[in-house]
Amino acid sequence: MDDEPLSDWAERRDAKIGRLRAVPLVTGDGPKASHLNPDVPRAIQRWNGYAWEPHGTAATLAEAQRLVYPRVEERPPVAASTPQPLRTGRGRHRKPRPGE
């Protein structure tokens, strides 16, 4: 079995430092999936490389999503190029035209 070098593993682990997650603040052993209770407050946790640590709170799922997944500024639309007409192909996937 091939083991990966420790430096590769450490690099992957370090790339995740600072990642945020939202955890619903629900009592009991009930389901904790975020989509089931969208109006329940969330605890925002941050990965420090070894454990999840408290980072903040959010009142609802929508607010938690704005914190965890900040919107990237929209880029200006790219000018659409003029569509090029399709050329006739000679591949095996094409049916021959009548008379060819």
C-alpha cells in the first residue's frame, strides 16, 4: 500500500484552516439537517486545523448561509462572440447525407 507523504497530508489539512460551518442549535437527538429547521438559530464554527471552534451566531439559515458562503462580486458579463456556423463533419457518428 502506498502511503502519502506527511507533507501532502499537512498541506491538505492547512488548506481547510479558516473554513466556516453552521450548526443548528437544536435540543435533543432530533434531526439536525439545516434544511429541516430554517428558522432555528445557528452556531457558526471555524476550523482551526485541529477542531471546530466557536466563531459567531446567526438567527436563521439564510443569515448563516450569508456568513458561511459570502457572495462573490458578480463579474461583468463577457461579450458574446458571434456564433460560428457548423461545418460538415466526416466522423463515424454522423449519418451520411443523401447522395454522399
